[in-house]
Amino acid sequence: MNSVVIFDVFKREKRSVTFRVFFQSYEGTLRDDDIDLLQEKIIRELTSIEGVTLRT
């Protein structure tokens, strides 16, 4: 993961945060499988925080 940028915060009853994640490898081209695993890990880590849910 190269960087994370929060680009929108919306507040009503709950707060919604939208962020963009930039992936980059210095070792070679990232494959879809690589990105999928990283996204799953990010989602798993964030949703393990009390009160955090994934909005789809």
C-alpha cells in the first residue's frame, strides 16, 4: 500500500468516511489476486473496530 487519502466525510445519524487507497509494488506488477487479498485485509481490520461497519 502506497498511501491512503480520505476524500469525503458525511455526517447524519452516523458518520460515513470515503477513502482512496493507492497500491504500488516496487518488486513487480500487482495482480488482481494481490489487490483482492490486501482489500480483504483492510476491510477485516477496519470492521474489527467496534462501531465500524462496511457500507455497500
